[in-house]
Amino acid sequence: MSSLILFLLISVSLEQIVILHNRFNQLSHNSDVLRREDLRKIPDLACNPIQSQIVEAFFDERNFKKGGEGSVQEIGFEEFLTVMSYFRPPETHLTAEQKEEIRRTKMRFLFNMHDTDNDGTITLEEYRHVVEELLSRSGSLGKETAKSIADAAMLEVASISMGRMILKELEIETRMNIHFLNMDTTFFCK
Amino acid sequence: AIFGFFIWCSILSLFGFGANAVLSQKRATSPQSDFTTRVPKDDGPQTFPEPEGPSLPVFTLNYPRIQIPFEITLWVLLASFAKIGFHVYHKITIWVPETCLLITIGLIVGAIMHSVHERPPAVLTSSVFFLYMLPPIVLDSAYFMPTSPFFENLGTVMWFSVVGTLWNSIGVGVSLFGVCQIPALGAQDISLQENLLFASIVSAVDPVAALAVFEDVNVNEQLYIVVFGESLFNDAVTVVLYNLFNHVAELPVVDAPDVLLAVVRFFVVGLGGILLGVLFGFVAAFTTRFTRKVREIEPLFIFMYSYLAYLLAEFLSLSSIMASRISVGFFFLVTEYHRPPQSRAELLPANENPAFASIIVVSIVTCALTMKHYVEENVSQRSCTTIRHAIRMLGTVSETLIFFFLGVVTITTDHEWNWGYILFTLLFAQLWRGLGILVLTQIINPFRTIPFNFKDQFGLAYGGLRGAVTFALVYTLPDSIFRKKLFVTASIVIIIFTVFVQGISIRPIIKLINVRTTSWSRDTINVEIHTRLMEHTIAGIEDLCGQWSRHALKDKFMRFNRVIRKILIRDNRPESSIVALYKKLELQNAMLSLETISGDISASPSLVSLHEKTTSYKPKKTVSPSDLKAIHELLSKNMYKIRERTVSYTGKHTLPDDSCAREILLRRHTSVRRSLRTRSLRDPEKVRGQKYFSLPLGQSLDSRFTTKKFSCEGDNSAPMLNDLPARPNPRQWLRSSSRAKMTLGRLDTPSEAGSMEDGQRAVLGRHGQSRLSSTPADVTLQAPHQRRGAEDREPDSKEDVSASPPARRRTAELPERGGGGARRPLLRRPHWKPQDELGDL
């Protein structure tokens, strides 16, 4: 486990961990491990257009430690907590570097959700897939629209940066909405 | 320049009021009181010359008949001229807020009027303000409120606007009352109720100037929206408090039930207003579902329904007070409390007071919010623009008039100047505002994801300027308030102080203390996609935690929303915000390109479309039927404008349809793609050379292309590529940026010429990987390679906008043509020979 995630974990307070543990037990029906099916069964989550990406993120090795690869079949509480820790709101007193670190970590998490085949680039297909999923709940838009939107978005990136959506470029692209990221990470574990 | 303007303006005003003054001299015989009420009853239709006997007058002047509308028009016109004047020299409005200038002009006009002993028209009465001036102002700010940040910060906004205003009113009121007990001040006769009333008036913030500054310096969204929302809802709260204290101030004795009644009314009125507003918003949206055939009256519905909601709220406010009285009465029955009968009797006539504007503000706000959401999807593009413009215009006119009027009134009315009271008001208003922000932020901060830091708090406190509503409220105070003149004077002092001192200094201070800023440009598809993605992620994680909070709630609301949309919106194409933004950007660019390069849009694709045709089959020497077909197509493509023009007739009761815009959009798609594909191989001369609609005499299509081919092959293609960055052709870049608005010209730098290849490879995705092995020598082939990349994207985005049937018909052929090889890049690439590719051009 990387030092950063440790840092994140440390700042999750004890009572938050207890609450999360209860939830973990509830989801896994008091077993030690959590499977994909357990998460898919959550009724509210079933309506989420990007349900599969979210669930996948919990079983993605890359989110557990730096340099991890592939996905696992079941996770324990520690992994569950690690993934959850990505969503912590930042502390108020942080140095600029720490803020940057946290920002990068969160970005990496999002990036991993895009980059399904784990090669460090988001290709047009992957991006299209995400956009399709996003639009899938809003009715009969069809794949064509999703495709053209993804293309347009990719073209935007291409004209800003070098085009290939490696992590750096995604950052350039998302620098402007990083505040959403910060803002949106609410207190889960309050 | 500005002085010249002032002189010009005063001449104009002299002209306007000169006529007035002449008239007033003429009417000097009439009683003065008559004049102020502006109900001329002294002289009927005046005739010049005096009619003698039954003969028909040749020339009649009937000024009193037109007096009121005429003067109002002059006032509005004058205020509008003033507004134009400010923007003649735009640097002034950067450093001095518009409100300051308006008040200054008002002061000048007031001085002129004072010197000719003219009194301002007494049009600003309580009912005029509440019925005609306030609704446009509130509608304006409610309609243009950024919805999503508002709901994200709803709690904070409400906290500051409700509790903050209460805090300010009570704090200022009580401390003023305390100060009034000092005998030296000479204000001992002002009762607590009157002080509270005055304090509630003074606590209405109106930070137009502050918001303009915030917008300019890109202050962070939370701060902006809180100041915005606070000003919106605190008007409502202030009006409620105003009516409440106004009502209480008229009572001889105040007892507990009255206070309780007030509190109950506060909530009943608020909730009632919200319900009424939402109801009317839905009704309006539902109505616009059926206005497809009568586009020209669409905007009317917005105004009529919101005004109806407003009026009905005003009407209902009486009954809501009744309801609250019943509940309070019930409460006292239970507690067996007996109210003095005489106070109950006092209550009744107070209810007939027409100024019960309490819920109307809330109702119009919610009505606007609801309506905006659904109506804009039902109405046509034009109606939408009309609605926005009209709302903005009405709001601006109202506000301008009030500020202008403030300046005039400041000079022309008699003031009661009480140094002590006025200075203490000023002091307490600032003090309690600052304290309130400090304390309330401490309470709300733990509940916020992003807490307000000290700088934000300063921005919040310092942005609390007083403005139009304060003045209007104090000016329309009933005359039964004994020290009304003092209140008017004190309010004017506060307004002028805050608007001038704070309004002018806020920009340097905000810049100096370096408040957190955010970039506001959300207008790229990537940002939208990622915002949505994050929202969904957060909602999902919250669901996963089994926790309900804002995002999960928003998710639920969106599901509920989908059902409502089915009922309210005509062609219910559930549309995600991403798609909407995408279409908006596309349309914007289409319009932009139409404005800037009209003509070029049809000219540039001409050759390329031919080129695509010719690559698909072998060149022949004679003019074949296929060539004719190509020419046909070329002509039909380029002549579409003329066709449109002949077809579109507008009847008296119909508006021109906008299907033309859609076709333009479609065409823009193709032209953008083509410009992308060919831009590296074109130079301006060649582009210009291609601008013909038919072939030069004596040349067949193929001969044209073969000559070009030779010329290209004769060159070494490398210089052409080096040529690429050095050739600034803004038009091309403008067009190629249809999807990437923000990066105009970035690629123009030499260093990035090489990186384009990378870019294209990435866009190509997997297929592009095969190009990785290209040797440096390959660099010369880069440009055709780019063409490939663009072609790859082409077929996909082609279909998406073909919503209208005629447009669909015309594009049906496009994918086939463009996609011949491009749809199967893998199949095509191995056979790809660079020289052929170059030669074809």
C-alpha cells in the first residue's frame, strides 16, 4: 500500500471506520469478503448508469496499491476502505504539494475507471464506451450520438494536448473541474 | 468624453423636464397637492385656440391625457440613454459600478429639477413598486440564476438569507433602539417597532455591483452563488419582515400572540409561495407543450404565468394570513390565553393593506426556476432568445429606474438630518453584517464540504451592498410612520455609502486579498462529461455506503424528473446535459462561421467533395455521367442557400422556421471535417483558386486533378509540411476548432507540428498504434496521415444532428461517400500509398 493511501487512511477517523465496517458487513452478509454480486444487488446502485464502472473500481488492483494490475474476485474490508478513502474530502490545512498529491490520487482513480484495459492510455473506444454508458439511462439516444460526442470530446483533447489521453493530458483537461472533484467528495463517513 | 456625455444628458433631461416645467407653470393655479398625486383633474382637454361656440377646433393639445405614460416613457428613455452613455467609455464601468453612475446622473437630474422647482413625479408608490417594479427585478435574477450551483449550496444560501436577514434586522433594530434612548440624539420618540421596521429595510442587500466584480475576477463559485442567492431570497425575507413590522408598528401594543402570529405567517407564507410558484411553473410548461403552431406568442406565456403567479400570491396572501390566524387562534384556545379585544380589532383593517407582497417574491422565484427548466425545451430557439432578452430588459429597466429615481429623490425631497441616528445606522448596519457573517459561517462551516475561509467571509460581508429594494421599501413606507423622512434620509445615506465606497473599492480589495478563484468555463464537452461522470460516481458511492445525501438525492430527483418531463415536454427526447451542451457548441460554431466566413462555407468543401468522388473510381478522360453527377452534387450542395431563400415565406402570423439553421449545422460538420483533413495541404491561394462553382472552360474534372497531381509530385513534399505552422490562416483554425473552442491557434506553433501525429494516432485508437514504427523519414507523410485520422472520425458524427426529415434526406448520402474506406481503416491502411494519396490532391 502506497504511503499516500496510508496517509489518506490515517485521516479517516476511527468512528468512520466503524461505520464503514458495519456497512461492509451488511453488504457482505457478515462474511469476510465482498463479491461483485453483493454490490450489484444494492437497489439504488442498480439505477446508476455507470454502475459497472463503480463496481469494477472496487475490484481493481490498481486502486489498492501503486503498480497493481488486473482485478480480483473478492475484496476484504481493507481494500473496501482503501477505495472509500479516495472519496475523502481534503483536510483544510494542507500544503500545496499535499493538495496536489491528493488531487492526483483522485484523478488516478477516475482515470482507472476510464482505462479499462490498464495500458495507461484512454483510447477512443474506451472513452466512447464511458460516454455511451453515461447516456444509456437517458433513453433512446442511440450509440451514434454517444459516439459523436465522445469523438468531439476526444478532438477537444487532441487540440489541447497531444491527443493521447495519457494521465497527464487528462489532468490538463480536468484541471478546470478539479474543484468539482473536491467539492463533490462529501463526508461519507460522517 | 464623459463630461460631454453628462452635458448632453442634462440637456436631454432639461428638454424632457423643460416641457414638464412649462406645464407646471401653466398649471400653477391648480393646488399643489393635486400635482403630487399626478391625477390631473383641474383642466380637461385643453384646446388651442379656445373653442368659441360649436365650431370644430383645428388643433387640439391634450397633454393631461397622455401625461402619465408620456412622463414614464421619458424617464425610461432617459435612464436608458444614461446606460448607453456609460458604455461609450467602457473603462469607467470597470472601476466605477454602474449603479454609482446611475445615482450620479440621478443626482444631476435632481439638481436640475430642483433649480427649476420641479418635483419628481410621484409615480413610485407602494402599489406601483410591488405590482410593477419588483416583479421584473426578481424574475430577472431568478431566471438567470445558475441552477445547479444554487442547489448545491441551497442550505447555505437559505441559512444566510433567512437567518442572516433576521439577525441583521433584529440586531440593528434593537441596537438602534438602544441608542435612541440617549437623549442627546433627539430620537427618543422612535419606538422599538419602528426601529425594527427600519432595520429590516436596511438589511436587504442588493449586490449587483459586487456580483459584477465577482464575475470579473472569477471568484470561486461557492462565494458567488451564496451572494447571489442571498440577495435573491433576502429580498423575500426582507419584504416579509417589512410587512410584518409595518403591521406591528401600527399596533398600539404588541403582545406575544402578535409575535407568534408573525412567525407562523412567515412559514405559511413562504411555503404557500413556493407551492404556488411550482404549480404555475408546471402549468406554464404544460401550456407551452401545445404552442408549436403559434410560436409568436410563446414568450408571452412566460410573462403572463409568472405575473399571474405573482398576483395570485398577492391575492392569496390575505387568505394565508387568515389561515395563520386560525391556527394561532386555535393555539390560544388551547393555552386559554385571552387577547385584548381591541388589538384584535386593530388587526383586521391592517389586513386590507395592499402591500402584502410577502409570498409573491417567493412565488415568482420558484415559478421562474421551475419554468426555466421545462419551458425552454418546448419553445423554439427564437422564443427562448426573446424570453431571455425581454426578462433581462425589464429587470434592467426597473432597476435602472429605481436607482435613477434615488438620485433624483435625494436632491428634491426634504430631508430630516439627524447626524447621530444616521451615523449609528451606518455603523450598526456594517457591524451586524460583519458579525453575522462571522458567526453564521462558524455555524454552517461544519456542514459544508468546502468550508468558507476568512477571505470568503470577508467577501461575503463586504459584498453586502444596499440597493434598489431598500430604497423602494423605505420610500413606500406609509405616511403614518412619524419619522419617515429620517428613515428615508438614513437609507439613502446607507445606500450611497455602500454603493460608492464599497462598490468602488471591492474590486481592488478582492484582487488584493486574493480570494479563491475558479475558472468558469464549463463549455467544453470534456468538462461536462467528467462533471456528470463524477456526479454519478459520487452518487453511486453514496448509495454503496447506504447514505443519503445531496448527490444521491439529486439522482433520485433526476429519475422523478424524467417522469415529469414526459408530461410537460412535447417531444420528450430525454436529453442528457452532455448532449445538450454538445448541440449548443455545435450550433454556436455554426453561427460563428456563418457570421465570419459567409460564403466560404460553401466554397471550401467543393473541391474536396469532388476529390472523394474521384478517388473511389478510376479516372477517365471524357465527361462521364458520373462526372455529371458529381457536378450535380456540387451544385446542389453549394446552391442550398438560394434554394432556402426561395422556399421560406413568412406569413403574417407565422415565424420563419429554423430548419435552415439545422442544415447549416450539418453542412458545418462536413466542412469542418474537410478543413481538418485538408488544411495541411492547402495554402490560401489555392483555397481561393478553388472557389468556383463550375469547372473552368475546356477542362474536365479529371484533367483538373491530374494537373494538380503533377504539381504536387513535382514538389518535394517536405517543404509543404514545414510550411504548415508558418502559415497563419485564422479562418481555417477558426473552423477546425468547432469542437475545441478554447484552443484556437495552439497548434500553430512549430513545436507542435510533430505532435499532431501523436494526436492523430491517439484518436485513431488501436489502429493508430501500427504507425508507431514509422521512421523519421516518414514525417513527410504526416499530412495525409492526418487526413486519415480525420476521416476516421467523420462518419460517426455525421448522423447525429439530422433531426429534421429534410436534413436527414440530404445527409443520407454523406456517410456512404465519406465512409467508403474510412469506415474500415484496417482494411484500407495496408494498401495505402503515400504518393497516391498526395497525388490525388
